[in-house]
Amino acid sequence: MTQARVEFVGGPAHGATIDRPRAATVKVPTPSLGTFAYTLRRCRGADGTLVEVPAPAGREIDRAWLAARGLKN
């Protein structure tokens, strides 16, 4: 079985991908800030499928990014 991959949205790790973590909050090492906290957010696709998006902890997901991918928060 293929391991699920996640893509980071916003913050210093924007665009990076990793294997799906088991915890809801992930600390990601970055060159400029040391570590940066991301939280997995559940979104829905246009067909109702569940999509988890890691976004900067304590911040809203970029609405333009969601719209471009057909997701709702």
C-alpha cells in the first residue's frame, strides 16, 4: 500500500511534501526559523472526499489555494 503524502500550504515550508504524520500538529524544520508548527486541517473536495491539509498552526488556510484545488474548509 502506498503511504499517503501531504503538501504544506503557507509558512516557510510552503510547497514541501512529506509522508502523512500520525499526530495532528507537526513541527517542521526550516532554514530560516528553526522549527515551524503546522496543523492538519480537514477539508472537503467538490465530490465530498476528505482531504487533510497541513497549514500554519493558528492561522487560516489560504482561501485562494483552497479555491484553486476545489476544496472547502
